[in-house]
Amino acid sequence: MSNTAITRSLFDQVMVPNYSPLAMIPVRGEGSRVWDQENNEYIDLTGGIAVNALGHAHPELVAALTEQAKKLWHMSNYFTNEPTLELARKIVANTFAEKVFFANSGAEANEAALKLARRYAFDHYGKEKTEIIAFHHGFHGRTFFTVSTGGHAPYSDGFGPKPADITHLDYNDLSGLEKAMSDKTCAVILEPLQGEGGVLPIDKAFAQGIRKLCDKYNALMILDEVQTGMGRTGSLFAYMDLGIIPDVLTSAKALGAGFPISAMLTLDKFAGSLTVGTHGTTFGGNPLACAVASKAFDLINNQAMLNGVKEKERLIRQALEEINNEYHAFEEIRGSGLLLGAVLNEQYQGRAKDLLLACADQGLLVLMAGASVIRFTPALNISDQLLEQAMDKFKQAVKVLAE
Ligand code: PLP
């Protein structure tokens, strides 16, 4: 008789081993709560790594998805469709963007951004202007171009020759960038707060300096807001608090609030370089994804939701401070809005995974950002009450770690 049970061990049997998921298998979610196969309940402060901005199974998103599912799923790029145009119109009306390209993942949006920068430079300045400047600890996705642009060489080593002409510099080091940039530079790509790299905030002066240098050398400033965008930092996009306007911005993760979709936003003068046939994707901008994203956009892009993010940031920071007064486990709490990192101090270096597992034992789901940082990226609409319960559980987990 064949074994038909769906268990964690089945993962090891049938899945490529590029992930190492927890032992429990979540089967159901509602708001910021999740249940596993045994009906154990968890509070979810992972938000699907900054994806589920409105929690699980939000009724209005479910309605948007099911309504569209009954109408039209997919047609191809031979046609456009209403949800795509509606979403693009909303993005253009509410950001610096004049044009939008839709794809399916953050990596694909960044791939499009990097290709656009190279093509724009080629069209206007000739074939020598190819250098892309990126930053150590940056993360831009796992396609070969984007992972090579990311600032963590082990992710891109061992796959043969890498895409050429990518320079990595130190984040927040403006003088280093000043020295490195030249007429050969076609783009500078960065996150306005490095998420995967350890929740590392940007200096405003650095962002503004990049803007000036990009103008000086006719290079595109590409802001990767895949993790920071769609309300995560308390503004619709993080650039809105930096006093700059990027040339290209990428969004994904929370854009679909759990349904896969990404977007590259840009200006008319750059968009013109992606003429018919230069770039494309089968599924990008499909009606299902755009219908969900369009509803999510309305729910996130309002002052009450964005103010709530800042309020909840205060709640988490205060709770972490209290926990730290008792257990002295963290040397720093950093980040912005609901993208926060608790950095373990010297005594607990490398033990973020232990703390994450201790949290799971308490019925709490959190993330890491490197081996020594616990990352919180809850749904933007998590209730204060649930957040307080979550921080109580976190305290218990820290206590276990400290014992
Ligand atoms: N860019 C940033 C800043 C990210 O945080 C991520 C994912 O974590 C990506 C790009 C890649 O997005 P995706 O995994 O959807 O390709």
C-alpha cells in the first residue's frame, strides 16, 4: 500500500533540497494567525517575508480573486486586459512613475530594470556604458543577473561565468561611490533599506548623493523596493521619505499581498527603450494577479493603514526594549515601519535560528536576516492585541534562549 500522508519528510523525498522548511506544515491562515496540520495555532509575524501585507485570506482579496477567476484568467500579451490597466493607472497616479511593466517576482522586476538601464545607455550613449554599481549585502533576486548584482558572492558563485561589469561597493559609503562612478556607469541599484542583508537602514544623505551622481553621469538610479514597498515602512514607498525620485523602482512581494506579481516603475524617457520585442513575460500582468493587486493597492494606500504601520512599529520597539532590559539579548533594534531587525549581541552571535525555533515552540513565527538578526515583517493590519500577544511569546522565547 502506498503511503499517501503529506508530511515534512515527504519534502525531503520529492523536493529539490534548496530550502529547509520548519517541521510543521501550515494548512490554513486567517489574518495574522496560522494553523498547522495538527491544528496548532501560531501568530504570524513573518507576513510571508513582507508579502502578506493584509494577512491571510483577507475577505476583500478573496472576493477580488474569485470574482476575476470567474471572468478571465489569462490571455497572453497579444492582448491587454482591464485589471492590468486599472492597476497601472493607480500606480502611475500615486507614484513618480509614468510607465509600468508587470512581471511575476521581485527578481524579474529587477531583471527588467537592469536590462532597461543597459538598453537605455546603449541607445543613448553607446556600447561602452555598461557598468552597474550595486552594494555589498544587497539582495535583488535569484536570476543570474540579479543574484550577481546582489552583494553576497556565495549566492552567485559556482554557476559558471557571471554577467559582466557589475561593481560592488559599501552601502552608505558615498565617497566610495564618488570615486567609483564614471561615464561608464549605466545604473546604480540599491535597496532603500537592506532587508535580506540584515535590516540595514540607509543614510538619507547617501540616497541623495546617489541621486546627484546618477544625474552627473547619466546613470539610472534603480531603487529596489521589493521588500520595502507597498506600505512596509509606513509610506507607500520608502523613496517618499528620502527626498529623492528614482529613475526606476521595482515592487513585488506586498504588491499582490500574497498573489505573485511584480512591477517595474519608470519614466517615459527611459521606458521608450523597451520597444516591442525587447523584453517580455508570459504571465506578467495577468488578470488574476492584477485584480488582487488592484484591491490590495486600495487597501494599503490610505493614511489610516500607513499611520497604523508607524504605530505598530512603536509597539514592537517598546516591547523589544522591555524584553531587552530584562534579558540583554540585543545590541540594536533597527529598521523602519514593519520591517524591523533585532540584532543579537555578542553573547548570542549566530543564534538567530535557535531563537526562531524557540519562537515556533511558543506558537510564534518570526524570520531571520542573517545568522544573528531576528526579523519582523508582520501584516500591516495586524491588530495591536495580537501584536501584544506575539511580543509576550517572543519574550518567552528569549527567556528560553537566555536560560
Ligand atoms: N529584491 C529584494 C529587496 C528582496 O527582498 C527580494 C526577495 O527577498 C527580491 C528582490 C527577490 O524577489 P523574488 O524572490 O520575488 O524574486
